[in-house]
Amino acid sequence: MKYIINTQNKKATIDKNIYGHFSEHLGRCIYEGLYVGEDSQIDNIDGIRTDVLDALKEMKLPVLRWPGGCFADEYHWKDGIGPNENRKKMINTHWGGVVEDNSFGTHEFMRLCELIGCEPYINGNVGSGTVQEMSEWMEYLTFDGLSPMAQLREENGHKEPWKVKYFGVGNENWGCGGNMRPEYYADLYRRFQTYVRNYGDNKVFKIACGPNVDDYNWTEVLMKNAGQFMDGLTMHYYTMPNDDWANKGSATEFDEATYYLTIKKTLRMEELVTKHSAIMDKYDPDKRIALMVDEWGSWYNVEEGTNPGFLYQQNTMRDAIIAGINLNIFNKHADRVRMANIAQLVNVLQAVILTEGDKMILTPTYHVFKMYSEHMDNTLLDSYIAAEEVGTDENKIPSVTESASMNEEGQVVITLCNTDLAEEKNITTELVGFTPAKVTGEVVTGTMSAHNTFEAPTTVVVEEAKAAIVDGTVKVTLPPCSVARIIVNA
Ligand code: AHR
């Protein structure tokens, strides 16, 4: 298969935040997954589990969204500050009806980001919150000087203000965030964002709630009525084998037809990003406003015996392919897509990490994110692969998807997904304007349902990829159902 990368046709910078993640007060994502509390037997720093922390640092997690999701529009941040014993307990109505004791709040989240070394992305409450509440949260987080909120922060043990760049004004306000119409939300967005202030040199990147999947009218109305007040517009799209919410399909037990159907559905991200970007281009031809896919990933039936409201699912090689395909799509749209946040970080939906008590496993999706992290902040290169189609009669998909970039050292970073379950792919890469001298590669591969468990945590691991320089080209052999990252030196 012929693959051409034109190293002389340099495109946009791949924002590292495309490799972002999302953590919600949902199931065992925050509690148990990230936060176990200082008194836990599980190794922790300030209540944050160290095994998970180390894995996230290794993966180079760049940005983390919190506290939701649907939870964000029910969250009142003042319930999650101050002495633990005084923190209000609430019902998490969206997710399992469990008691939320608010022991993980603003200080704990900011500490988590500090320990990971990632940017915080905080999502404010429009659905059930007030303008004052949102305004005061930003003051509490970032104001340096004498003010009621800065004083409260100091009383709670943090004199210094934090830096918070990314702030979302509501989540899914067309649905769980208030069931609003776009005209109404656009007006509310204009009002709420006015009071999300820049304090000192903390310049807020203001994010408006964008469309669900293919709601192009939402994008149109938001861009037209509120575009001038936003830096980013979100978009959500989940990959589900069946569109039936009561039976989305199993995470681990599926046949080949369902595999190809799922991959075809995930490939729809290309169409969605293209069409929403085209609408944004009409109002913002200079691409000042980022399209932020701040919820994406696979969504299956929960694992048997687990709380249906906790959205706990396993993660197979099919999910590795889903991750690789979507990240390739985002890279290729780097001129408009400047952040994406897979849902969710630990123990929820397409998670990179699963935990059980003091045990932790890395999923195939984790390995994809770690391999792809080499693209972060690189320059996207023009590239094209002549991939034939594979799949079933009803669901034909390209057998290989790819993206390529160049880093500051002049190395070419290539990521490839072989979606074919049956055959390996021999790829001959021609690098226009580049003489390859050395090539290295890594790959994750396995049967479509291969996955790691607490009993067998290393079924899917990163292996060395088969790659060599032959007659000035880079030859790569991709095993069936695999995701690879290749690095080429001049
Ligand atoms: O990620 C789970 C949920 O999916 C989020 O809370 C919500 O925003 C979306 O509908």
C-alpha cells in the first residue's frame, strides 16, 4: 500500500490538548479511580492515588476537564470547599443516585492537575447555577489581592491564586444542562460569560456549549449570536454499536459485523468535524474560535453486575482502533480542532485506566494515547494513503487511517491504524523532501476483543513495530487490528 507524506507541505500545529481527557463525578471516576482520600490504605499524595498519577504523567496528559458533564450543571462549587466535615452532601441525580459528599472539590482538583502537570479545564454551571456563582468561582480561583473570594480561598489554605485558562459556560445545555433552545442558550451564554473575568494576567479561554452530534442549527445559531464572545465551541459525539440506549452493545462480546459497524460509526467523526467547521468558517474565517470535541469515545452496556448509572465498561482492541482513528481525524483538522477530551479518564466509558481496590490496569486505549503523545505540538504534514476498503457488505471502511507530523527536532511522527481484522498491511512510505536515515516504531495489536483484566493485565501491551528503510522509503508492516506509531529521523 502506497503512503505519501509531503514534508514540505506543513500545515497547522497539532495542539497538545487534542490529547485531553475528561473526569466527571460519575461512578468510580473521581472517587476510587483518582481520589481515595488521605486516610486510604492505597498509596496516595494528598488523597490522589499514586499509581494512577504515575500512569497519567507517563501518558503526558495535557488538559483535564472537570467536574462534568451533566454533573457540572448541578454542581455548586461552594459545597466542595472548606473543612470536609462541613461540606454539603448531595444526591448525584444523573449518575446512580448516590450520595456525593463533596470531599473532592476545587482544591483537590487543582492539586490533581498540579501533580499531573496538566492544565485544568473547569466547566461552570448554567443549568441550575447563577451568574454570581459562576463569577465568584473564577474570582476564588484566580484573583490575587483583597476580595471576598480571595479571602475565602486563603481561609481554606490556599493564599496564592491558581491559573485557570479553560472555562466552560455550561454543558450540553440542549439536554441535561437545561433543555434549552439554541437562541435562548446563546443569550444566556452572552450574559454568563460577561462575568467570567480576567484577573491579573489570568486570561480566560471562554468555551460555549456546542452541538450534539449533527445539530448543525445549534452551531449556526451559536456562531451567529454569540461567536464574538467565545474562544471555543464544544461538540459531543459518542460511538455506540446500537443506537438503542437500552442496549448499546457489549464492550467485549461482539462479532466481526458489529466490529465493522462500530468502526464505521466512529469514522463519522470526520464528517461531523468537517461540517461543523464549515459553519464556523462562515462566521470565523480566520479560525480564531476552536472546535473542542470535549466528549467523545465508545459507549457500551455497563459490565454485568455493575451499577448502570456508573457507566463502567471494559476496553478492547476495538477501542484502541476507535482511539487511533479519532486522534488521526483530530490531527488532520488541527487548524480548527484545538482540544478534544475523551470520556472519561478512569473507570467510566472509554477509560485509559481501570481500577479495582488497590489494583490498576492500563487499557489498550491508554497505550494508543501514550504512543500518539509524540504528535503533541508538532506541525501537521500533508499526507495521503491509498487504502483499499475492508469490512462487510453493509459496512465498508478504509483498511488504514493515518496522520503525520514533524517535531521541533525534524523527526517525522506517523500514526497508523489497520482496521482490517484478517490481513496485515505492508505500507511503503514515500517522504517527499526528506531522506530517511533511521526508523523506530511501536504497535499495539490483538484480536478485536483482546483486553486487559486485573487477572491478566498485560494481554495487550506495546510491542516493537516492524519498520525498515528500503530504497529511500519507509516500509511498515501492520498486523491485523493494530495501531502503530513510527518515528523517522533524517
Ligand atoms: O460522559 C457521560 C455523559 O455524557 C456526560 O455527563 C454528558 O455530558 C454526556 O451526555
